[in-house]
Amino acid sequence: MEPGVSVSRFDGQWKLLVRSLLCGSSGALTAVRVFRRQQRANPEMSLSVFIETLCQDEITCPETDAKLLTVKPLVCLFPALFKQNLLSFIYLVHSVLPRTTVLRLLKCLSQDPHPSPWVTALIRQLYRALGAHTEEPLYTPVCSQRLQELSQRLVGFGEPGGWAKCFSGHTVESESQGASGLLELGTQRKRKGSFVSLDADGEETGQQSKRMKMDICGGECVDAEEQSTKEETPEGSGSDAAAETPTGELQPAADSPRDALPEQMKIKELLESQTEWDQSSTELFKVLNHCDPGQVELICTMLSLPDLPEQTLPKLCSSLLAPSLDFSFSTAATLIKSLLLHKVLSLSEPASRCLVSAVASLCSRYPRPMCHAVIGPVLEEKNIGNLQAELLNRLIEGCLDSHYRQMVLQMTFKTAWSEAVLSVIHSLLDSKPDLNEELFTQFTEQLVTKGPQFTKSVKFAKMMLTVLTKYSSHVTAAHKHSLHDGLMVNETFLKKSLQAALKRITHT
């Protein structure tokens, strides 16, 4: 059956997901992005329906015998590349699927009379991830033989240590170590090494043993050579345990920095280096696109982003704001909070140009995450000072549109007011956000409730004067009565001006 005919069995959002899985070697990553966007649009969608459709029986006619009809699951009628991408996709999202649903899909795929080696390996890997342990190795006998031949060429057969040690027995650990290299979610990369020259047969063998990289979060991952390096170090025992439980790799928890993926270590080296960043630097941050908030938070901790020197912020933000990166709300909020919140709260002098530039650029690109990750927590901080207020005022005036100014104003209703918070509220009012009747009523209630603690505050009096002059059209008879009582207790030199401004509001 042609792929187009198979795709026609699906409708709506599932057809888009199927087409994503047919998009070459990057199909699994594309499918993850499509699925997450669909899930954000419709949180109640379930992949179980998609898998049930794939497991439905279809009547087909083999090309070798036009008169013979057979019944196969629909998934078996797709090309091998689709199955490979499908299994890689399921591996990344299987935690949100019922175990029985995934097992049924694996059972249907096992009915394929001529499965590709990749599909077979991925099926076995998923069985392990689901806790259905199997003693079958992930690699084929032919692959094992070629790897042994390669080890003989590199270090000599029978010599202790090195590659020969890796093939001294078919233990579950060694099989799990090779498992991560079997999941094809990234592009192939030619590796340059210091190996000795091979003859013609050796070159052919070397071609068969090219490594592939995959990041469990959804990008690229650990290649076989780096796994072997970890085995030969004392810390390797911790990595071995993690490799035996692929399901655990999908969880946000981790015990120590040694569990970091190579991409994270490369990012850390990049942040600590003094060299210029290029396009390849931006590519490293794509790993964040495919991580959940817990994993992003873990990565930020491992990278020590809260302690990152401010002079590094412009380069980092330039990479994070690249057009190729488009973070979800949760990812952006977690990243912004880790990177900026501590720096803003700990200001002891006016914010540096590097910090102001970083905060402004990220706020312009991700205004909602910035409001929830930095602006809100800063307003809730009891010890907020003028330095923090000045930085927030810059964001309000230069980066936030009317909708987000309303959001910040509503945030102030839930916080304790101080002189610094009054400065922020005054800046919000000066920016003239579109206040509807309900929001203005809530604001006037806050003015009346919290006014008595600011009877001698000139900032509070100036903010009241702004309300009575710039928002006079919003003031109703009920508002006017409430505000009049509040102005009676004011003890500043602006009291008469406030009363006169209130008296001039005649329409109700």
C-alpha cells in the first residue's frame, strides 16, 4: 500500500502527525514538536486514538501474488523509515501513554515478516523502557561480528582493556550502553579520530559502525564513543545504571552533574569560554526545545545560570533569541527565571548595561514568561527596592504592550504595597493601559483599602492624582464616593490638588 493511501486512514490532527513521521530522518523530532503544539491547543487530546488506528487490521494484496489477500495491522503497511521514526517518537512520549497501548503497538510491529534491523532494535529498546525485560541483544549477530572485527583492527583481539573488553561478554549492561546509539533522532555526523589507517575491508567496516547521536530530551544524544569513555572512568558506574533504565532518562530528576548529556557539557564549556560564538553555538541550545520544565530547570542548575557573569548575557541572549529557537511558555519561563531573577533581586547598584539589555531583549521576545518568571516574583518580594523598581519601569515603558501592562497591574493587587511598588504602579498608569470597568473598579478598591498606610506618601498622592486626571472618564459615582473618603485622610501637600481634581469629575 502506498504511504498516501495509508495516510488517508487518518483525519485532522492525526494526519499531520503521520506526515511528520514520514519526513525523513528528522521525522521523530518533527512529530514531537507537532504533538506538543497540538497538545497546547487541545490539552485533552490523547495519542491512544492515534495508536489504535495504527493497530487496526487492513486487508492488503502482496505485490508478489496479486491473487493472495492478507490481513496486517495498518502500521505494518508503512515504510521502514516511518516505523523507525514512530518508535523513536513513542520512546520520547511513552510516559504519557498507557503501557498496554504501547505494548499492543509493539506486538503489531512484531508481525512484520521482514523488519529492518533498526526497527527490531527500537522495539526491543521500548520493551526494556516499559519494564518488559528481554535477554535478546539490541544488535544483530552481523553487527556484533563487525564490531568485533573492528575491535581487532584497533587494539588487537584478546588484549586486555579497550574495545576488546567491550565484547568479552553479552551482558545486559553492554547491550544497554549501545541502546542509546540505536535511536535515530539526529543527523549523521562523520567523526574524526586518531585511529590507525584501515585497509579496504576495514574502511567498509568503519562505514558500518558510524555513530549516531540522540538527545533523550528530543534533539541529539550520546554517541557510542563517549559512552565507552565513561565506562573506563570511575564515574562510569553511575552512567551505567542510568543507561540500564531508559525510562529514568526521560524524568527530570538527576543526582549529579555527571548525568549531563554532552550537549549540556558543550553549552557549559561555551559559557565559560572567551571565544566568539557562531551559528553552531546557537544549535546547541536546541536541546531546550525538547525538554519539559523539570529537565530545563535541571539543565539550568547544571549550567549554573544564576551565577553566570553579566558580561556573558548579551552573547547568550543573542543565541537564545535566534529565529531557529522558539521556546514554549514553560521552557522560556524556567530559563528566564533561572537566568535573571536572582540577578534582579540581588541588585545593589543600578543595573548594568549587559543586564538591562538581556532583560529587555528577552522581555520583548517572551513577554508573558517574563511577567510570570521575573516581574511577578520581584513584585512579591518584601524587600524590593528602587533599583528593582527602576528596572521594571524600563520594561513597562519599552517592552510590554497594553495587555501585559494590565497583567502586571493585576499582579500588584496580590502583593503588599511599598514605595517601590507604588513607583511601578505609577509607571503602569502613565503608560495608559486599556482598563476596562471591572479592572478599574478592582484598582480603586485597592486604592481605598491600602490608602490609609500611605497618608504621608508623596508617591501615593502623585499616583492618585494620575488616576483622577488621566482616568477621569473611568470614575463613576460609586468610585467618586469611595475615593473621596480615602482623600480625607491624606496628609501630603497634594491633598487640596487631589480634592479639586476629584471635584472636577462631574459625569457619573
